[in-house]
Amino acid sequence: MTSQYQPPQESGSIEHYDVIVIGAGVSGMYALHHFREMGLSVRVYDGASDVGGTWWYNRYPGARVDGPGSPFYCYTFSDELMQEWDWEETQSEWSAVLAYLEHVADKFDLRRDIQFETWVQDARYDESDQRWTVETDTGVRASAPFLICAVGALSTANMPDIPGIHDFAGECYHTGQWPHEPVSFEGKRVAVIGTGSSGIQSIPEIAKEAAHVTVLQRTPQYSVPANNRPITPEEMAEARADFDVIRARMRANPGGFPFATHSRAALDHTPEERNALYEELWQRGSFKFFLDGYNDIAVSEEANASLADFIRDKIRAVVRDPETAEKLMPDYFVMTKRPILDNGYFETFNRDNVTLVDLREDPIERFTPTSVVTRTGEHPIDMLVLATGFDAISGSMLRLDPKGRGGLSLKERWQDRFHNHLGMTIAGFPNLFMIHGPGSPGVFYNMPLGAERQLDWIGDFMWHLEKHGIGAVEPTLESEEAWGNEVSGIANATLFPRTDSWWTGANIPGKPRGFSAYLGGSLYYQRIADVAAKGYEGFAFEPAQQTKEAEAS
Ligand code: NA7
């Protein structure tokens, strides 16, 4: 295996590359491979000590792929990779995904161009040079005409601001920054704040070991059995047999998976027919519960209610204490927060060592060094687990806060709305490209495939710029406005924006509200292909510096 550490760089010097990539997760890794294949010099920076991004950080107990899952949550660019990698379970554990990504790093010799344990503190565009310069916390400075922000849609932890939380003297861990050393819950009283995917995955695992678990729940959730199971050799063989066909099906599917889509509507069926289908899908479990049902759940209140009622009944049937069951009843439109897959979450509330606190009626007032105090009393604890999620989608870009033309900061530019064009580019920030940023399908799409498709498009764009002697490109304000309206127009035709979620920015106080993702599915890739076919319509171009100088002389 290649070393995961790079040789030390000379402090204070400036290094020059064709492309700088920030982030060595799923997107940054493909960015490096792709641009290197194009013959460009590439440097990647990441604060972690190895590849994996989100999967490097999120190693809390129970962390698994909680989308449609393996074997199709993977890169598609290499047939050989597909042929040689065996996925073992349908909902791969974090360590299995990380093992895959480490294998990819080895196979394509990625680590030699990645500088780990190096945090990019500043990224600044120099208009006279048409280059970006990044400054890192290790003292390394680097410059390149292109800056790829593969900073992750779920990477910036949301740390709740609760009185006294910093005084808590016990162990405290955020699920998205889980320690690499083993964490023992044995004999401990553990409080978990948060019941999103991370809380719902980790709570059953923690409860198996801890003396007591206090679940501090703000919003009750719909969750569906993951029904994780081994992938059979036959299934693996089938997935590989004709990967060209599978890949084509993945690309044609709205979510990037090789599944058939359904055109049936819940309202065309009787309540009995609906419940029979829901029951069948429930028994099968997995994300297909959401995908193989009806196509009007996300757009019709009535259709949505039929599915919500079904899941609420399932929760009532599992949770023995009726009072606890009532506290666990979700009341938002199902699927309008990130759908959750669990491994025995509701069953966990039948254990003697688990207590549920409904923060809506019994809010947290403060922490003391040894307890969490809610309105109705004090809960002594030894450990606090923050499963409080992320400043999602736009948060990592805001944390980077690049400075564009005239030193304009992204925070200023994005004060009221996450202005962007095609979910990848921002006016005033020439030659900067975001992967899985706001305005792209991002978390609504198979993320490795989505990254490949965006980066392939960006690579083609770079060729185009080179061929036409263009040194700087950015979208026009008009195209940003139109794209923003297209993204919100699609979202507003659904129930999604009507629920507070990290998709709308509602989980972060003060964040501009707005549905961040492009919900049009594979239409997105058609849209960006059309833009390219029309000579990159909607962008403003500036000749390359050398061309400008030649013209002036
Ligand atoms: P999520 O889905 O954002 O869940 C965070 C949870 O934490 C959610 O239940 C929040 O309640 C709760 N939360 C956040 N802040 C607070 C405060 N201050 N007080 C009480 N409760 C709070 O993050 P996850 O990490 O679970 O999942 C993110 C994605 O990672 C997931 O979609 C997977 O793809 C992987 P709320 O619902 O906002 O009321």
C-alpha cells in the first residue's frame, strides 16, 4: 500500500498546479483520477489522515449506507473496479465503504497527489493571474487556474448551542466526528441528542451495551426496516455480467440506481390495495420501500397521508408502551425529511434501559458537568452523543468561504440565497466548481455516480476553455437567477419545502431558507449537457491572460 502521508512541503513556498481539489472523499478522489487522466497536474488537500471524506469521519456504531445501497453505491468509471470488488451486504457498514475507497486509492495510486492532514484555510482568486491561491494550516500555499470544491454535502457538523453544554465533563462525541479509538458504552449512562439517520442507526447499537440510554428527541421520525442482508454471489455476478447495460440503467434512473421506476399513483388505488402494497414493501424493507411504492407520495397530501398512517401504525404495533409510542409518532409529510432506514430502532424502546424524552414538551434547559436538565427534571449522564447532523449541502462551502473577484466572500454572496448556476458554478467566483453543491441533485442522487457525472462535465468544460483560449469563466447573474428559479420551481411542485429539514436549511439557525437540491433527477444531466451543447450558454468568458497580453502588445 502507498504511504498515506505525503512528504513534508517547504513552508512558505508556493506550488503551482493545473487543478486544486479540496477534499479527498468520494468526489475529490474521482476528481483527482479524472483530471490526472486528462493529463493535468492535480493536488488534493484534506484535513483527514486518509481518503474517504464523510466515510472517514462517520464511524459511529451502526453507521451504514442508508440509501438504496450496495452493490450500486459505487463508482462506475472502471469496469475492472466493478469486476474485482465484492460487496458483502446490501447496506454496507461504514468500514466496508471505507475499505472500498482505500482500494480505489491504492488501485489508481491516488495518495501520491493528496496531501492529508492539511486544512485549506483560505482560497482566493487573483483576477490579474486568473488563478486561485489556497493557504493551508500546514503552511503550504498552492495556486492553480481551477479550484474544485469537493468539500462534502454532509461534512460540517452541527454543534447545538445549548446552555452549559461546554461545561459537561463526561465524554462527548458528535456522530460526524466519531473517534478513531474504540468508544465503550459499557456501564455508562448515555444521552443521545438527535433522531435523524445517525441517531436512529446508533441508538440501538449503543443501547445494547450502555447501562442506560436517554434519547432526546425533537422531531419524531418515520423509519423503515433496512433489512440489511448478505449479497449473494449470484447477485454480485448479475450486477457485473453486463455492466455497460447496468451503467446505462443507472444513468437513466432518476436517483442513479439501476431500478425500474413506477408510474402508479396511490390515489388510483383503494385503501386496501394501498395497504397491501405498503405491507409487501415493508416486509421487504430497504430504501425500495420508498422507491417501489407510488409516485404521488411526495406531491399529494392525501397520498402522503396514506403512507404516513401506515408507518405510524407500524410504530404503534412495535412499541409496547402506548405513551412512548405516541411520543414517537411523526406528524410531518412522510419523505419530506431524509427517509430513514433502521435496524431495530423502534424495538429499542421496549428495552428497560432506554428512555425517550420528547423535547417538544420537555425541552433541554441546560447541561451541568454531570447531567442534562430538561424542564421536568435532571438526567445524570456519563456520555453525550450529538447526533445533531450537519450544516448540510452549503455549509462546507460557507466554512471554506472562498474569496472571488474583488475579494468578495462567498458568505457575503450567499447571504440571502445560495446563488449558483447548474449547482456547480457561482458568479464572481471564476473557475471554481462545486461538487454536490446547492442547486445540484447532490444527496438526492447516487453520490459516487453524481460526482463522476459532474466532474466529467467539468473536465469537458476545461477542454473547451483551453481550446478557445479562455482564462476565466463564471455564470452570468441572469443564468444564476434562472437556475435558482428552476430549482425552487421543481421543489415547490412537491411537499418537500413544506417541512423543516436540512434540505431547506431549517436545521441551522439564521441560514437562508430554500430547498437546496435539484429534484429533477436525471433531467439535471440532460440540462447540463444542453448547456454544453449550446457552447456553455449562460456563462461569461474572459480571454486567457496570455491572449489578453498578446492582443495588447
Ligand atoms: P439529521 O438528519 O440532520 O438529524 C439531526 C437530528 O438532530 C434531528 O433529529 C434533529 O432534530 C436533531 N437536532 C439537531 N439540533 C438539535 C438541537 N439543538 N436540539 C435537539 N435536537 C436537535 O442528521 P443525521 O446525521 O442524522 O443525518 C444526516 C445524513 O447523514 C443522513 O441523511 C444520511 O444520509 C447520513 P430536527 O429533526 O431538526 O427537529
